[in-house]
Amino acid sequence: MGSKTILLINHYAGAPELGMEYRPYYLAKEWIRLGHKVIIVASSYSHLRIKNADMDKYVKEEEIDGIKYVWLKTIRYKGNGLKRVLNMLNFILRLSQYNEYLVKKYHPNVVIASSTYPLDIFPAYLISKKSRAKLIFEVHDLWPLTPIELGGYSKYHPFIVIMQIAENFAYRKSDYVVSILPKAYEYMKEHGLASHKFVHIPNGICVEEWEGRNQEIPKEHKKLIERLKSEGKFIVGYTGAHGIANALDTLIESAQFLKGRPVAIVLVGDGPEKVKLKTKVDSMGLENIFFLPPVPKSSISKLLSMMDALYIGLKKQSLFRYGISPNKLIDYMMSGKPIIQSITAGNDIVKETGCGISVEAEDPSQVAYAIEKLMNLSEEERKIMGGKGRNYVKKYHSYQKLAEDFAKLF
């Protein structure tokens, strides 16, 4: 295959010390291990990061763990308003301004356009042409379909029209289109993508890092979980964001079907819906649901290991017909615990691997049924079930495996 110079353009790219988004970082680390050189081009500001680049000029270069980061100065923003749109346009403008600079300095053999939205395909195409490089378009979410179906935008809205032009251009001009969503080709072919260009590479996990995340959990969490265990409770855990999309109301409503049963539901995390969810628990008179604050990333492995089963849910969305690849599910599977999945989507890894019980989205009675079913299994049977998920992730979702699959396209 030979050594390649890879220019990966991702507006929101981060690193462990900076915060999300992590996929570019972990893929880059593995590509470097394979002998390639990687340059990540990203916006100086992203709402996903806990730390953003300090910029005193329009371009700043920095090395993080052997990866070259090129930050392009963009405006700051909050929320999803006009300033965020201007931040996107600002990044595309900077990419266009500095495409010659990136070509002459790095001479890439491979250019990957990997932002959530498709506008970066235009400057990426110019860079690939000037460098005579292979062009790969990586799709995280289907834009502009996502704002159309979730945001209620008209397909004739000027912003949507521009996005659609960019998406169609990407499908025509790219050498390959890498999709995180497994069923996305059914949509992409309607917009001009040839079948031989489509490659599915899902979300992944750094196995070594996961296995190192075994620090002790906070005292508050440990005290509650140990008390529940001493009372003989079957603990169903949830970790992560408490938002509308996470369908935690479905999990809470399932508890009313389990009154009198030795079940405890423990929700760990924070988010905009947490206060409402607590109020709902009180109004329903539920005494088997407990809320805990978030834990550090380094403690997540230890925390999940103390649960008996893990819940993941999503609200019903038509977009999910093209498949899902939640990072939370990968974490859950790595924990080796059986999973209760309440999601309606075009793919179902939990069902396919047998690592838990999969039920329809937003059906509390079915979630309760799944909890009962897992509770009635022996500890050994649950261990075997959870082990199927862990083995599957280590085999198919390690960043080492995903980076090798990606590198075949080079």
C-alpha cells in the first residue's frame, strides 16, 4: 500500500485533552501506526470541545500525540442559531482561502471531507484536484435530510438547497463515500451515488483506553450501588445525557410495571431533561428510580461493571431507517453487561449479536418485560449474553480494525 499523507478535514475534530469529537483522533493514531502521515484540519472553535484553540492569527498548527492539527480561525457561537451557521460558513471560507497553502505544505495523497454538514466537500475537492489526491467523503449524519425531517425545514429553504447541492456534488465527485450509518446507501443512491463507492465504517472504540478506564467511582455512586446490591436489587443502569432524544421517560414509565419487584433503576449523568424526569418520578410515586451526577470518563468502565443490565433508548425518528451507530451502545457492549435496547432502526446489533433484548422504541411495557426476562436469567446466563457484545465490539469495532478497513481505500 505504501505510506500516504492523509489530510482529514473535520470542522469539529477534537482529542482526549480537548474534548469531542474523537473519531478523527483515534483513526489518525491508527493510521500513523500503519506508517501514514496525518494532518487534521479543524475549526478553531467547536461547541463540542471543552478546550478550544487560542488563535492570534488565521492559521495555527499544533501537534497532539504525533498528529498534526491545523486550526483555522472561526467565530465563536452558542446554541444552534445564526452564529453557528456563520461559524460553518466561516470555516468553509478559511478552507477555500488556505487550500493552496495546505496543498503546497503537505502534498496530500488522500483528502477526507468529514464534517457533519457537506459544505466542506467543495474546498476538499479543490485540494484533491491540485494534489492529484484520492477524495473520500465521510458521512456522519445525512444532511440536509436531518434538518428537513427533524427540524421541519422545507427542502426549498435556501440553506437546505445549498446543502443538497453540496451532498449531490460529494456523491458524484468522491472516489469513495464512507458512511457511519449502515443502511444509508438506500438514500444515497437516490442522490447519485454509485454502489461501488459506498463503504460502511461504523463508530468504534479504543480497546486499550477502555480497559484502562477503571478508576474508582465517586463515593456517592459507590455507596448507593452497594446499598442496592445489599438489598438484593437487580440494578438497571443508564449513563450519559438526559435529553429528549434519549427516551428516558420510557425507562421511567417502565418502572410502574415493576412495582414490588426487586428492581432499581439508576440514571447517571446530566442534561436538560433531568429536572423534568425527577419531577415525573415523584409525581408517579416511584421509589425504585435513582439519579446520580456524571462520573469522569476514567470511571465509566468501573461504573458499568457494577450494574446488572444497561438501558439504551431513542425516540422514534424516521431517520433511523438508515441505521444507527451510537457510541453509548459500543461502550455498553464493551462492559460485557446485557443490554436493553428500546430503539426502532434499520439495524439492530443487540438482536444480531444476542447481547441483550431489543424492543420497540417508546414502549414502557416492553422495556419492563425485558428487565423481567433478564432478571429471571442466572448470573452465568447474563454473563454469557453480555460477553457476546464485548467479543463483537473487540472484533469489529476497535479503531485498529476500522482504521485498517479505511486504509484499504487509500
